[in-house]
Amino acid sequence: MNEQFIKTKRASKSLALLSDQQRNEILNAVADAIIANQERILKANAEDLAKMSKDNPLYDRLQLTPSRLEGIANDMRNVATLPSPLGHITKQKTLPNGLRLCRVSVPFGVIGMIYEARPNVTFDVFSLCFKSGNACILKGGKDADESNRVAVAIIHEVLEKAEANSSFFTLHSSLKDVVALLPATHEATGEMLNAVGYVDLCIPRGGRKLIDFVRDTARIPVIETGAGVVNTYFDKDGDLDMGRAIITNAKTRRVSVCNALDCLLVHQDRLNCLVSLVNPMAEKHVIIYADEQAYAALDGKYPYLEHATADSFGTEFMDYKLAIKTVASLDEALAHIDAFGSGHSEAIITQDETAARRFQAHVDAACVYWNAPTSFTDGAQFGLGAEIGISTQKLGPRGPMALEEICTYKWLIEGEGQTRP
């Protein structure tokens, strides 16, 4: 795959020559092409779906529909309306010797993206990378390979048409090389992770197994994203109606996404409210793995109840499953999150502001909520337009990553012949 890496790296240099207006016009053309090629995309997606059981929690994440394609196209048009993240002066100064320093935002260059059964990510990543002047090399999972290949083919067709119709493009490479899709194999993942000098940044999106493999294998810079073991603590001063709505939304809105609730921590003084808190989830057949105290409170009153085991806590279910842990205090809830959280999103439900502020100050996660569900951890919901991933690490971007987070900077220095003594 070295030849493809070389082409994409070369194309990334040419991409920097496009104006923001030109990039926006191409993004809108791709959005139009998504709608125009709807039947083609859905046919390929149907081939992928036929290989997966409908009982698989990833089925919903894999599935494309006319309304979802409309949403993808609208998201791309929205990205085109966002201000360019490039050329921003983030620091400027003149030294005593007269040298003028300017720190300006620039693209990373080539971003490698590894993801699983999420064909929408193909379009999302392209739009964010293209808008920010980055080329991208995509490595999707085999579950979505047909969908991804059609998506990239449609993008290539738009890029080739734009290049043919514009006198601006006197490029050293084909414009379509700014986006490439690797084979859906483990070998391709290994090739990307060792593409030193060609891939400037790798962003994996998937479960803990994928994240761990990328981190342990890569010889190129990596931003860890996605893996989310999410907890919500219902405090002794939590509002029952508010808690019921927040917990239900966080767990059942979409179970296969990384911001979905995995473990409910409930204060022992509120066990009498537990049936009311979780009953709405019975409609979705959510299986609850309850510790001894919570099990006793729910026994005979919740239909899908099982005893929790050691593996129930610290597990990202990505399914209609929820663990419940009883705690005696806020300190115990914080200790549980310290031990089992993944640094993604955590929440507290309470009317006690002192407890809430302490929770937010103590919890070490990218997003920490008070009286709101973790389902809001999303670039579009945060007003970023879209997202390329949710970073769970502290070095570099943290939380939802959009246009600004996939740019770096360089220093521009101007002088009049000064020399250093």
C-alpha cells in the first residue's frame, strides 16, 4: 500500500492550494451526490446488512436509510458553512530584536482513520478533513466494506469532475487522491500504523480492543477515541422525574454508541426509588445486572433482572444491558468511577449544587454532566458541526473533535537580517 500512501501524501500538499470557497463548493457537490446516488448507496448497504444478524447491536449503527442519508448530506452541507479553521493567528509578538513571530493554524497533512461498522463515518471524516485542508486515508471494517467502497467511489467521482472543470487545478497529483480507502483487512491496519512519513495522525474509532491494538502497535501519532464505559450517579438528593428521564435517554436512545450509559450508581438512601427510575427501560427489554442491594429492591418488580458479576462493572455493553451498583456516599461513587470509568463521559443527578460541583471537579473525564444525559456527548450537539471522534486522552484534543481539533500550527518568523549573538 506504499504507493497509495505516497499519492495521498502528495495530494495533501496540493489540497492546501484550494481556497475555502472551492472546498465548500466540492463539499456541497458531494452532499448533492449522496442524495442523487441514494439507491446505489442503499443497495451496497443492504449487501452489508445481509451479512449481519438483526439481533447484533451493531446492526443499527451499520444501517443506512433514506432519512439517515439525508441527515449525512445535511451534515456535510453544514460543515461547508462553518468558518475555516485554517490561517487563524493564535499568537503574535515582536521580540526586542525586531523579529516578528506569528503562530498560525495549518492542516496536519494526512489523517488516517480506522473505524468499524459505521458507514456514515466515511462521509463525516471526508467532510471534516477536506474542509480543514487534510487528506485522509480510511480503513473501515469488513462489516461495512460495500457501503464504504460506494461512498468513496461517489466522492472520487465528484472530485474528478471538479478537477476536470476547473482551470485552477494545476496539481502534481490527482485531486481524488486526497481520500483513499484501504482494504478491510488486519494487514491494512498494520500498514497504516507503520506508515511513518506518510500518515501524520491516526484516529481509531471503535471498541476497547481496537483502541488498545492501535495504541500498542502504532509507530505514528495516535489520538485515542471512542471507547466509553459511561456511569451516571443518582445522588441522595436527585430529582426522581428528572433522573428517570435522564437515565432512560442515556441508556436507550442509541445503545451502540460510545456515549450510551453502561452503569447506574444509586445512593443507598434512594433504593426505594429504583423501580420507578428504571421501569421505562423495560419497554426496550433492557437487561439489568444488579448488585445485591439493587437486586433486592427490583426483585419481582422488573422483568429483565439478573445478578451482577465482577465483569458487569467496567464493561462497555453497546447493547440493551445496564449494570447497577449501590453506593453509600458520593465518595464511593467517585471511587467507582475512578476504578471503572474510561475518561469519556460521566454524569451526576442531584439537586445539591455542592455535591455536583465536587463531582465535576473530581471526575477525570472528557465530559462531566450535572442533571443531563451523557447522550449529548457529540460534536454536532456541542455546536461543532460534526465530529471525527471523541478523544478520551489528555494530550492534545479532549472530548468531541471537529475542525479545530484536526489542525496544528506553525510559527512564521519575519526579520530584517537579524543574527543571533
